[in-house]
Amino acid sequence: MLGRLKELSELSAVSGNEKAVRKYIKEFAKQYTDDIKTDSMGNLYVHKKGNGKKIMLVAHMDEVGMMICQIHDNGFLSFQATNLDPRVVVSKRVEIGEKKIPGIIGSKAIHLQSAAERKRTLAHDELYIDIGANDKKDAQKKVKLGDFVSFTTKFEPFGEGLFKGKALDDRIGCAIVMELMKNDYDCDLYCVFTVQEETGTRGSMVVTENVQPDLALIFEGTTANDMPGCEGHETVTTVGEGPAITFMDGATIVNRKLINALIESAEEANIPYQFRKGINGGTDAGPIHTSGYGCIAGGISVGCRYIHSPVSVGSEKDFENAFKLADYFMKTKKFEKVLEG
């Protein structure tokens, strides 16, 4: 499973351009079912037909990144970014467009910045991408307006039982749902991989209408803020303390029966777990549980340090245990207990 995460992490799939990840998952899914569809948004549906409750397992394919919005006369490129902190992108290596043109995000050298500029973060529109072009005409041979830009970070083992890589939010979720897809559960199973989560959970706004599930589990790489100086709820999650169960975020209040069933699953299977303590932000669970006729929805997350940046850090055990928790929940049909009455 870790090898699959590496391959997923190193694919480029900025929001709105998820085709590389979609193609990868689709090829994998053909081993387990021929009922595979893509909707007009680009969401991927893998259906393993069965009897009983309709259960939907969800992860999003996209990652944070950039898009080229201007090519300057001197050959430098301006970009737009969503959900990326400008403090973490300067001097990072990127690749641009279908040709994967290498570039470096640059800014004015600190020696040349004014005293006021040195005291604040330079905004994205004050940064540029350098591709080594001589001028605008030279740059236009390599890139075009609207090209997507992603980081080039390689996935690697890190420290004791950790890994680092880009796009762990949410290639971690994709890898877990792909592993769950291999198993047969006593339900009507949909594995759904959504698009444009990072630009407003747009893809997930249509999946409930298309699937009409009874229950949905959303898998995420989420914030771990276990840094020096952060205590209690400020940590959100702690790397290495197990998969995180969500009880609330900015878009969802999770049904208590589902929370209890996930806790029960973890304790019966001797799987360590924690709660996601921060409530800022939201996931695909928000639109999923309120769209169409709605459904019960909740989340299992893997805490990752430095998400929405060029590199994040996660725990192998947390990753494995998130899969084990979901697998036990599904095998023991805890979803029926959630849905009864």
C-alpha cells in the first residue's frame, strides 16, 4: 500500500486537472469490476455491485497547486494559486503543463527588498516562475496561459516510520480507498474519487445525487499541528497516534451513531485512534451529507504535518491503521448498526 501511495503522490493532479490520478485509479480498478464511470465533473465511480445497504467510500484526487495567468516580456511567468500559503513556495521547484517544463518559483532577493517588504510575506502576485526563457516568445514555445503548475517533490521514507511527499492530502485517502476496493463487503459498494475538493469541494456536490448512498465514509490527509508551542486542541491531530475520527468540522456535524460505530470498531480491533480536534475547514463530507436526499457521512483521516505545501509528513502506522479501521467497520457491517431505526 505504501508503494501505491508513493506512485500516487508523485503524480501531478492540481484541482481541475485530475486526469493523471483518475487514469491511474481507473486502470487499477479494472481488476475488481467493469462498472467504472466518470461524470461530467470528472469524478470517478467504481461500483462493486452487491445486496444490502449502499455504502460510498470517498477520497479526492486533486492537490493544491497553481495555474499560469501571465507570460511577461522577459519570459517570467505569473501564476494564480488556491489554498497555498505564499510563505512556503519561494525557491521551490515546479513542473508546468503537459510537457512538464521545469521551473523555479522566485522572488526579489532579500538584499533588494525594501524594509517594509522584508517585514511581510510576499503575495503570490509578487512572485514569479522562472523557466530559463530568454523572452516572452521563447517562453511561449514551452508554456501557455492556463497551464497547471505542480510541485516536484519525491516521496521518501523519513525518520522512524514516517514518510514525506507532496499531495498527501489526499493521495493518502485515494490509496486507502483503492485498498478497500480489493475486498468484498456485504453491501452495495461505491468507491468514489472526487475532483476539485481543494477549490471548494465542487466535485462532491454531485456525487450524492448520482449514487444516492445510505452512508458515506470520507478519507483524508488532514492537519497535524503537533509542533512546539501547540497544546491541546491546537494540535488538531498528532502524527503517530492513530487515524483520526472526525466529530465536527466547518461543514459537517457527524451523526453520533457513526462516531460510536467507528470508536467501537477501533476498540474491538485494538486499533489506536484519536479525534480530529480542530474544526476549521471542511471536506467532501459537507456537500455529500446535504446534497440530494442526503446521507449519513463521516470521516477517517491521517494526520499530516505541513499540508497544503510542497512537502508533508505522515506516519506509516497511521496510514495502515486508517485502512484497518475502515476495513473492520465494513467487514463487521457496523454501518447497519448506524442505519437501523
